[in-house]
Amino acid sequence: MAETDDLDLRSLDDDELVKQMQDDLYDGLRDEVEEGVRILLERGWTPYRVLTEALVAGMTIVGVDFRDGILFVPEVLLAANAMKGGMAILRPLLAETGAPPMGKMVIGTVKGDIHDIGKNLVSMMMEGAGFEVIDLGINCAVEKYLAALEEHKPDILGMSALLTTTMPYMKVVIDTLKQKNLRDDYIVLVGGAPLNETFAEAIGADAYCRDAAVAVETAKEWLARRHNQRTAAA
Amino acid sequence: MTDTVLSSATREVVIGFERPFCVIGERINPTGRKKLAAQMATGDFSQVEADALAQVAAGASMLDVNAGIPLTDEPAILAQTIQLVQSLTDLPLAIDSSIVAALEAGLAVYQGKPLVNSVTGETERLEAVLPLVKKYNAAVVAISNDETGISEDPDVRFDVARKIVEHAADYGIARADIVVDPLVMPIGALGNAGKAAFHLIRRLRTELKVNTTCGASNVSFGLPNRHGMNAAFLAMASGAGMTSAIMNPLHPEEMAAVRGADVLLGHDQDCRRWLRTYREPAPAGSVAEAGRRERRRARPSA
């Protein structure tokens, strides 16, 4: 379309630029989002402010519209890809400036299951929300989860399964954590099409997340709750 | 990879192997539509107008225009209809007649590069129609039958199609400007009509390297739930390599089959057209309706 290239991002003031970046993120325009990130950094924005006010706020809108059935999977993947482009610029800078991550999550699809679209959406949305995410990929055995938990010391363990035949493996992982007395060190979130709240409760997870947007909200909620508990205990 | 480029004065549409399936709207055709025939014969084009606009709105890529009314001046009516339809839409047209003089009258008034519908493999027809196709720089639908009739053997029909392509080359018409109709028979009468059509479509694509089209509703003749059968046929024909069809875009089942086949064959990147077509409208008053879709920057068009 003719108007696509007409817009000069540099001609926008900060507020307009941030709004435009959120629109571009929504539309999955990776190059434009990257350009916006660079411009804001040139204007002296801290990487953390770019992340939260432009990218995370934009992905929040994407998440809400995905939850509400206004956006669909291909569009969320495009938006996530644009987000990734922005993150690739910001990540090294964030590490330098020591901006506080929201929290850390280890995530993977359980053993026997090779579905990863939903799990990837959760990863990207969590990253978008400012979490550090370690994605173990698909077909993860309990040993793989344990090693990652040991190595990365995350706040959250996320498990995904798309099959009724593989979802019981989540209980294997949680039971193993219990045996090793590690269960309470982590917030355990589970998700996937065949799951529901009852199942999550039955296997001893902390919460079931219906979709990627809910996963982000739930993760924030549980982190805040845990933080409060610790503050109270101290 | 073969691209057949059609155009109106302002718009190009391409039929091609790696392109979205080209839906050629069939509605502007008085054959079997008594009321429409009577109207057109007396110079009343109100139904033609309505049919043109409805098909554009339903997502047709091109429109077929036929004015075959017995005992009328078909060349004049066809020319008039084409001018009218071109004033209503920028979609390219297929000029549809079995009368050579009508084809010529249509070609003479047409703005752009049309698809001539059609020529058969009969020598007399080839010699009458191909010079017109060349003269007006058009493309042409080639029907794979000849003096011996319609063979039930798809390989015989392949040979007819090849003969037409070779004949056209003698007139300086490129292979890309020939869209072969493999002639799909009613499956209710001929049990192997489906398999024969898919076999022929594959050969036409891989060996003769031509684009293909067909009347999509013929296959279901004489059966109940024709839309369901047509939809199954369209999706499978698309999978076998058919690149266009002359069909009714007002039927949602057939259109969903065509659009779904486009997605599955990788001709609809990121499912964009599918999403645009089938996304539920945002509820009144919601955030989405209020503004998020009112974007200041458009996506690169799919």
C-alpha cells in the first residue's frame, strides 16, 4: 500500500512514536519496531524504559486481543517476531545497565510431546512482559527440567502438553520435585489444550494458564504473592 | 512456473502456479437464467450490475461475461455488457462466447488484457479464435476436446491440449497465455471423473506447464449437496495443481475450500487473507472496534 513507507518515524515526538511502535508491533512489522527502538535509544531513553513503555505495553495489547479472539496465532507470531527484533537490540544493553527483570522462567514441552506453538507463544509473551525465559524446547524429560532448574534458579517452572497421553508426565515432574524437596522453590504453571484447572490442581501445579496472555498475568500475580509472603515472613 | 497475466485498464491479476487460486465469477451468464436473459435482451442491465457487484464483494478475482441469448444480436449485447461491467469494477474479465463474432466484438471494446473463453482443439475453431487472441493480445481458455469429441481417457485430452498449445505457438501466442480446461465430467455419471481430472491437471502442470481452469460445478451434477461436493473437488483440484476455476463466488462453502487450499498450499502467507476474510467482526464498542484496527501504518499488502 502506498502509505506504508510514507511515515518517517523520526518526525514523531516521543509519545506519538511509542504509539506508532505499539501499532507496528501489533501489525508484526519487525523492521519498523527495530527502527523505533533505535530512535528512542538515540533520544536518550534507557533500554528498560523502551522495553516497558514501548514493547511490553504493545505486547500487552496483542495479548489482550489474542485472548479476546480478535487476533489469531499467525498474527501473534508475527507480533512476537517483531518484539524479538526489538529485544535483540535491547537485551545486551539491558544486561549492561542491570535493569531489573520481572522474574525468571524455565519452560518446556513435556517428554513424548513435540508441540511447541503454544509454548513458544508463552515464551515470547513472557519475554515481552520483561521476564527472562529459558526455553528447553520440546520432549523434555524430568532430568532436563531438574538440570535447568539447578542451573538457572528460576522463579517459575512452566510445562506444556498438547496430548492427553503426555499431560500426565507433568505429574511425574512435580512428584520428582516433591521427592527432592524442591517443589516449593518454584511457582509451577502448566498449560496446553487438553488441560484444565482441575487437572492442574490434581497434579499439584500452582496454576493452569488457558493461554499465553493468562500465563503472563498468572506469573505476575504469583510472583507478587510470593514476594508478599516472603516480606511477611521476614 | 507459469504466470498468466490478465488486466483491466488499472489492475492486474495473475493466474499462476505459486499464486492464490483465481476465482473467475460465473454469474453474468444468461444461459439457464430466463429472467436475466429477458432483461439483457431488452437492454436492461440492472441484474448484470447487481451480479457484478455481488461477485466482487464476495471475493472474485475475475468475472466471466457471457451474453449468449438465442435470437439476439449477441455481439452487440456482449460488447455492451463488457463496457458496463468494466465501468463497475477493475477486475479483469473473461469474454465468454461460442460465437466468434461476439468474441471479436467484446475484444474490440475491452480495456486491458482479457481472457477469451474459449477455444477447443477443433481445427476450424483454432483457426478462427487464435488470430483474434493474438490480434488483441489476450489470453485464452483452451478446452481439451476436438473433432473426435471428449475422450474419457485423460491422456488423450492431454494430447489435445498439447496440440492447442502448439497451434497457438504458430500464431505467436505464448504458452503462458493459454489456460487449459481439462473438462471435468459429472462424478455421479462417471465414477473415475475425479481421478481422471486430477491426473490430467497434474500432467498439464508438470509436462505442458500451463495454467488450468474449469467449470467447478459440473462435477456435482445430479447429486444432492452439490456445494459440499464442489468444495471437495475444488480443494483436491487445487492440490493437484489447478490454478483457477469458473465458479460462483457467492457460495461460501466453495470459497472456503478455495481459500483453505491457498493456505494449505502456502499461497497465503501467515494466513493473512484467511484471517481477513473469516475474522469475526469486533463487537460494537470494543477497543478493537474503537481504534486498534484504524492503523496509521498499513501492513505491506498480502
